[in-house]
Amino acid sequence: MPGWSAGWFRDVLFLPAAVPVFLWIERRLGLRAHDAPPSWGELMWLFLVWSVAAEGVAPLLFEQCTADALDILAYAAGGIIAGSWWTRRV
């Protein structure tokens, strides 16, 4: 893969791919009472948790992990794109 896509393309896709799975799990556990599209708050919560876990905690626990602020920007970009799609007015 050329350039930025080799490293950050997967990071851009993380929230759009992970949010439906996390919401499904929350629904099955009874932590979410509806199957509506995610709110901006739900997206922000997962963005914050994942950013801290992947870029803050993981590099301290695993020597093969490195913190990269650009990864956080990629997570945000993917979240904004997906959130805009999920909350659009039809």
C-alpha cells in the first residue's frame, strides 16, 4: 500500500468497523435499550477509550507497540466520517 494508507488506513476504518460490534454487544448485555444508530456521545466515548488504550496503555504494556498521535487523528477522521453517515437526515 502506498504512503499514508500503509499505516493509517486501518486506523481510519477502526471506528466505522468497531462501533456496530460494540453496540451489538451492549444491546445483548442489556446496556443499550435500542438499535438506533449511534449518537455522537457513543462515538466519542469509544474514540476516547480506544485512543487511551491503543496509544497510551498498550505501548507501556507491549514493547512492539508504539504511541502515534497521527493514529488518534485517523481514529477521529474515521469516527467523523462514520458519525456523519449514521446521523445524516434522510
